[in-house]
Amino acid sequence: MMKTEHVIHFCDARKMKGVYDGSVDLVVTSPPYPMIEMWDNIFSRIDPPIGIALKKNKGAQAFELMHKLLDRVWKELGRVVRTGGFACINIGDAVRKIGDDFCLYPNHSRIMSAMRENGFMSLPAIIWRKQTNAPNKFMGSGMLPAGAYVTLEHEYVLIFRKGGKREFMTPSKRAERQASAFFWEERNQWFSDVWFDLKGARQALLDKDMRKRSGAYPFELAYRLINMYSVKGDCVLDPFAGTGTTMLAAMVSARNSVSCEIGPEFAKIIDSRVPGVMELADTCICERIKRHRDFIAERVAAKKPIKYVNGPHGFPVVTRQEVNLSINPVRRVEKIDKNRYAVEYGVVEKSEADAAPPVPHSDDKASKKGGLAKKGAAIPGSQLTLFGA
Ligand SMILES: C[S@@+](CC[C@H](N)C(=O)[O-])C[C@H]1O[C@@H](n2cnc3c(N)ncnc32)[C@H](O)[C@@H]1O
């Protein structure tokens, strides 16, 4: 039976003693944002000269000191991430008036430089577009030229790789990679360089107020990145865990995780989210499968080819690379120690998938690959239905 482990260290991520050299396959994180006011206190507490610089209206100096602090975490990533591993960093730039000067503090470019200095190479980044309809969003001199500022309505997900491409050398490693595949249509959406509002039922484990106060990102953001840049059984690190969103996404995606968080007050919040993981996983898988089902139905209606059938689940897929894709439902979540959890996963039994009637297929010749796609494949022991109902 597949099992994963998840541990949280309540420590300063500038020294992640509990995380071994080269033990991390993927980092998914969001640091406190330099020069965004909600993070001033935490930066100043860790490094008091930051508070002094802010009080003296020395914006550029405060910005640099905040980044010097984060630089030490990026250096730690250079140590703990293995060659071929990825790091995805969600960050927004800041606009702020300090004294008489209003300016942009370009956090994303400062972090890109720092990561490169620590052995990572930059890959194309994602712009996460977070449109706001607030009437006061425009800053500056209204309709009069030369004195207004463009509204910041996006953040970044910076993507880095340590060294060259990851190799999958053994048959079992290649099999794990294939089982971790995503759908063709997900590839088309996820690997686009602009992501629009990431909403979804999966915010449910955190109320809106707590999300705002903690700077938590949406579950969907972490879930996508984990599925894009790691395989099942990998280790995902979040050095700035906050409410533990990355850990939850790792649990749902059948990856191990390790997290660091400086604020001990987050222990309770993270612990309170864990019992909801089974339901979260069910919702997440259901939504994913429903989207795939709708996509296939549209493709069939448009008489576009669907050449393959997925083995584990029995539904039609577009490419050969999706044939072994398998999504594991969460069966059990257990607290095994203080700040440490274990998760067990099930598999979809083919016999149950086979029991269901076939869906129409747009390419009969191709359906020979694995038989016709089946409707109504259920995940045993779960409320889920994988393809149609
Ligand atoms: C933007 S929040 C992360 C939110 C998280 N992604 C979530 O979904 O809840 C940044 C977090 O980093 C923590 N933090 C700040 N400095 C830290 C440090 N030096 N080491 C570890 N954690 C730190 C803060 O307490 C805060 O919870």
C-alpha cells in the first residue's frame, strides 16, 4: 500500500537543520513579501535594523535588508534540493509610499538573481493574475496625464531548476513517472504562462479571514505545481509553511513533505486542517475527473480523435503518456507524532471500472489499445466516481 509522511519543523528556515542535503525534489513556497506592510513586523522582529530603516523612511535599505534575510533561505535551498529538482516561489512585487517617494519594489527580480547565485537556473515563470474590482484600485492623479500608476493585479510563480534535467534511470522510476502523469488538457492549461483566478471548493479548509491574515495561497496553486514538477513518492519542501497549504496539497497528491514555519501559533491551524484531507482529496479528484469527462465529451462531440484508453481507470485519454496515469484516493490520515502525519492511499480496481457501460468513442480503431472507455468507474471505499455516473 502506498504511504507518505509529512513533517513540520517549527524553526527559522535560514537554518533547516531537520532537512538533509539533497533530500528535496521540489520546493513550493511563498515567503513573506518584502515591503508589503503586513510582513513588516515579522521582518523587523527577525532583523531589527529593518524596523529602524523603515522608521527612517529608508525604503531602498529596508528592501535590501529584507531580501538579505530571505537570501539565507535561498542558500539553504541550494543545499537541500537535489540536482534536477525544482523550486517554485510565489511572490508579488510591492508598491509603497515611503516618505514622499512612491515606487515599485521588484521582489520577483531580486529573488530571481538570488536563486541564480545559489545554483538554480531560471525557467519561464507564471504570472498569476488576481484581478481586483475595487473602485479605489487606481492610484495617482485620476484622469490627468503623467501622474498615475498602473495597478498591480498579478503575482508571480517563479520557477527554477537545480542543474540539468532530472533523469528517470530505472524501470520502476519510469513507471512512477508515468503513473504521475497529468491529462493532456491539464498540460495545456497548467503550462500556460498566465494563470487566472484560482478558485475552487478546495479553499474549504481555511476560512477567508484566516487566508487573508496568513497570506495563504490557494490549494489549487500548490496542487498544480506539485503535479507539474514532481512524481508520486517525492519529497516536497515548504520553508514558509504558514497554514500548511503545500503540505495538504502534497498529501492529496501522494508526495511526502517537509515544512518549516517560524511561528509556533501555526501548529494548531495546520493540525486543524489535517482531518479534512480525505474529503479534500475526494473533492479535488472528483473535480479533476469531472473536468476530464467534460473535456472528452466535448472532444467526442467535435469529432476529434481520442486514441487511447487509460489502464488504471478505464477512461479515454488523448495521448499515450496518459495511459498509465493513476489517481490515488486518500484512505487514511494519521497523526503519528507531534507535527508529523502519515497518509495511506488506495488504488482504483480495474474490475470496478470494467463493470460500467462504455461511452461513445470517436475513433474505434484506436479504442483497441485498451478497450472502450468506461463510464461510472468508482474508487472503492470512497464517494468518488471517476468517469461519469
Ligand atoms: C506568505 S506566508 C506563507 C503562507 C502559506 N503558503 C500558506 O498557504 O499558508 C509566509 C510564512 O512564512 C513564515 N516565516 C517568515 N519568516 C520565516 C523564517 N525565517 N523561517 C520560517 N518561516 C518564516 C511566516 O510566519 C508566514 O507564515
